[in-house]
Amino acid sequence: MTVIEFGKRNYKINTLITVLFITLIISVVCGIALYNHLISLRHDVAKSEDLLAKLQVETAELKNKLYNVIDGASNSSFIQSTGLIIEKNPQYVTPAALISQVIQ
């Protein structure tokens, strides 16, 4: 015969179920928060990659302009129009030459 006693409860099982349920809820909330953070980071990385690509293009354009200016400065027509003279054996300024000029 089965005896049913009303009023007696198994507190160990109830405590275990409550702890597992609370752990599940906390895990879901933390998972959602981490997922949102991950998506935010992915958007930030995509924006940074776009900015990097634009900056690389701008850098290439500036280098191109610089090289065009430098190449134009070595053009013989530019040299003659500005009155510059190309020397075959140029003498460059060195620290030792500057010191010897100061001493004399």
C-alpha cells in the first residue's frame, strides 16, 4: 500500500531545480550580452577596415603627387628655367667641413 503524506516536501530536489533554473537564466542573459558585444565589435572592425582602405588610397595618391613633384624637379627644362647648374662633382656639407670653417 502507498502512503501519501501531504505537507512533506523534498527540499533538496526543489533547491537543485531552483539553482539550475537560475543558472540557466543567468547563462541566457550573459549569452545575449556577449552576442550583442560581439556584433558591436564586428561593426567596429568593419568601419575600421573601410577607414584603413580609404587612408591607404589617400596615401597612395599623396605618394604619387610627391613622386611627380620630385620627378619634375629633375627635369632639364625645369633646371634651366630656374637658373640652376648641374655640377659633375658636387661638394656636400659635412659636419667636419662646418667645424673647419668655424675654426678658420
